[in-house]
Amino acid sequence: VGGSGTQPPRWRRDYCIACELGVFDLLSQSKQSMRAAEIAHRLKTNVDGMERLLAACVGLELLHVEMIEGEAVYYNAELSRIYLTRSSPKSLFQSIQYNSQTIYLCWHNLTDAVREGRNQYERAFGVSSKDFFEALYRSEEEVLKFMELMNSVWNICGRDVVTAFDLSTFEKICDLGGCSGAIAKQCVLTYPEAMVTIFDLPKVVEMSKKHFVSAEENRISFQEGDFFRDPLPVADLYVLARILHDWTDEKCVELLIKVNKACQPGGGVLLIEALLNEDKSGPLTVQLYSLNMLVQTEGRERSPTEYLRLLEAAGFKDIQVQRTGKLYDTILGRK
């Protein structure tokens, strides 16, 4: 369903198409309401088809409609202006494009995923799903699309998660699987003494340097590697933002043990995840995320207690859970 107020909308196919066609961008650029026929002409679509799409967006509260001289004219709702236009600092356009063009195709095979208990890259894209990150990063274009997805998410949610705990005592931070560097940027903005190393696969590091992290950002550095196979940088704090939900419990413990061994005495690990209720009764968004993990990865969404057990199995202590009141929460464990 659509969102309400100024909260980010949940993904639906209809407004994915409206984003893809440029409806919200056009209305934002025009700075005035427009008739369906004019929108269709500017975007080179069928008028009747556009009228139906606009009506659906009105029903989702993404557009407003007024009658002027007997004709409907449309303009963006505040929610759409903030989240669905490409020019907005809080734009989710790239996230929505990724959902529409990649994730949606995996969800076509949800029945098979439930029957088989494994991801659906092979059916959706004809690529081997044994190493799902090889499937995820099957081309340079797909790497960039995924990084833009994560960048848009952390541009909105990043500050909430890096301030949930006071991390000012951790000066050397390693962002494992740091992707576009959005979390690293939030860390150095929030904590003036912090130095952050982004550790990720070579192709991701290359794209991050090229598209996301300026060479002038001297408090953010990079190290290439696979966090299961290669040595980790020495740090006071390791940030794992939406990493463990990709993997089985066994793989999570394997990685956390490796983090514990690399961690400086007195250091810790910060998990950033969407948390299920302890009885798995919600939240709905996280329940749907867990289904998405089924069609795309080896992992699942978990409850706080389930993450606590993984951390304890890897040797971490003094584990604290901090709810942000938003989509993503944080868990801090100490060595």
C-alpha cells in the first residue's frame, strides 16, 4: 500500500511505473498542476492509460487532483515531492527502480522460493544462484543499481542508526560491506574524531570511488576484500549495516567470530538491521523483507534475541539493543 503523511511509501508496482515514466519529476519541474492529456503528451504515453495511472496515484495519496473548468488537473502530494522525485535529497527513486526492475522479477517466483527454500536468481535472470552476490553483481550496471538503492536508503535512515548509540569513543571504524559509503559519511559527519575504512569487494570499491565518495573525503578510506576470505582491517568498531540478514546463522557466526578476533580490546560491533518482534507478529514491513531475503539471498530477518544469540556465540558481551522508532534498529556488542 502507499504511505501516508510524509513517511516513505511502501513499494507498489503502480507507482514504480509512475516513477519510471517520470510523472512525479514532470509535475515537480512544471511547478503547476497539469491535465492528464498534457502529461501523456510530454511523457509520450497513451492518454487513456495515463489517466488511469494518475487516478491510481491519487487513490494512493501520491498525487492530488482538482477540477478546473470541468477538467481534472494533477499535482504532487508532499510525500511524492520528498521521496519520488529524482532531484530531492531524500529521493527513493533509485530504490524504487531497483525494486521494479530486479526484486519484482524474483518475487514472480515466490511460490518456488517457498517450496524450495532458496533464492530465485536462476529462474529470474538465468544466472547461477549458488553465490548470490555473484548473481546480484552480475554486471557493472547491476552493481551500480544496487549501490544506488543502498545509498538512497541510508541517505534517509543513516543518521538515525549512527546516533542510536553514542559512538564517539570509537575512533577507528570499519564499515564491513560499506557499499556506497553512505553510512561511513554519516559516521564522519556525526563523530569529528572518527576515521572510517570501507571494506568491500573490489568491484564495489571501484564504483564507490567513482560515483559516491569524493577523493577529497580524507577521513574515509577503502580496503578491498571478501569479508569471509580475506583479513579484516584492525578497528575499534565494526559496522555491519544490513549484512547479517543476507546469511544463514552459521555464516553469521563465522563472520562475527572473525570480527571479534580482529577487533581491538574494548572495541565492539554495531549491527544495523530491521528487527522482527520477538513473537514474529510484526512489523509487517520486516515480515515482507524476510520473504524478500528468501527470494534473493541465503538469509532472513531476525528478532533481537536471535541476533543476541549470534553475537554471544561469537564471543561478544554487554550486548544492547537500541530501537530507533524508525525502520532500522541497532545492536551494539562489546569484545
